[in-house]
Amino acid sequence: MNATAYAKLQMEQAFSLMNGTAQGMSDEQYNFRPEGTCNPIAKNHVHALTAIDFFLNFLAQGKSPLWQPVAAATGLPQNSLEIWKFDGKVPLDAIATYGKQVQQSALDYVATLSDADLDREIDTKFIGTQNVAFLLQLSGMHTVGHTGDMAALKGLQGLKGLPF
């Protein structure tokens, strides 16, 4: 298996785990605010998806993020980092649809890469100059990490966390 095939497989598996974890909830459960300093599932989900959008659509491909039209249509913050301060309800169906778009865009991008493309360097502006391979592994790792947060928050509500 070459490196780009491996990267695509990693992304597919991370997305599958997150999508399975994001199922089986009402909007109320999705937006449940636990005690303490935990963030709702909705905020973790939006953050994980907008990070993929930022890393792979904006930084790696130079495209406009897919988030802005979703934010405008739903009343969510245009700056996706402001989701952590947002006090309103996040619509699960709209975010699930956005997630499919972001994930497909990321997978389509990875499918175009050669192994040599993984070495291309990008000035990220916030974590220095990194190569495409770094952004791919960061996207996968970040997605899985926040999926664990989502699963734990489902468990706090008596729901099945992970889909297996």
C-alpha cells in the first residue's frame, strides 16, 4: 500500500467512526450541556468538521471553506472557532449534511495526491510550515479525538457512545 492510499484509508475510518457516533441522537441530546467544563456534542462535532474543512479545503487546497454558507443558513458563527462561545442550539441535521460535504471533499482531495504530493509544504500561519502529510494525519487524529469526546458525552446521557 502506498502512502496516499493509507492516508485515504485513515480518513475514511476516522469519518466512519465520527459519523456512526453522531447518529442516534435528538437535537436535544446533541446540544446537551453537561456540568463542569465539558462542551456539548454539537460543539465538538462542529469543531472536528470545521477543522477538516480548514486544514484540507482551505490550507491544503486553497479553496474557500464550506462552512460559511452553512453558518449563514443556520445562524451559527461565521468564524468556526467561535462555536465554543455560541449559546444557541446547533441543528444536527444541518451539521450532518455539512459533514458529508466536508468529508467527501477531503476524500476527493486525498484521491488526487501522489506520494510526492505529501511532501509539499504549506505555511499554516498558526502551527508553522507543515507538509500535506502532517495536515492529513492531524485531520484524522483530531477527528478521532473529538469523536471520543462525543461518545463520552452520549454515554453521560445513557446513550450508546461508539457505534460498535
